Amino acid sequence: MNLNQLLHNHQLAQLNAQHAQSCNDRETYFDLVGHYAKRITEWRRANALSVAGWPQDERSAL
């Protein structure tokens, strides 16, 4: 899954958690929020980006 898809799914899970009608649904969406946050962190590490903050061009200047 590419970064855009991960970010999209993470944001949807956050919105769904905020608007869930039941506690059970809310817990499920919060679990998904955590799942996608973990996958985003893994993607960033795999691509040599800092774990926190907005992505920047962190490659050395040529």
C-alpha cells in the first residue's frame, strides 16, 4: 500500500471513530487508527524519513 493510501485510510478511520454510533464501533475504528499509524511509521522508516513531522527532502544535497 502506498503512502497516500495509508494516509487516506488513517484519516477515514479517525473520522469514523469520531462519528461512531456505538462504543464497539468506536473501539474498532480506534484500533484501525493505530494500525494505520504503525504502518505509516514503518513506511517512513523504510524510506529513511524521520518518524515524526511532515515529510521533507531529507536526502543529502548533491
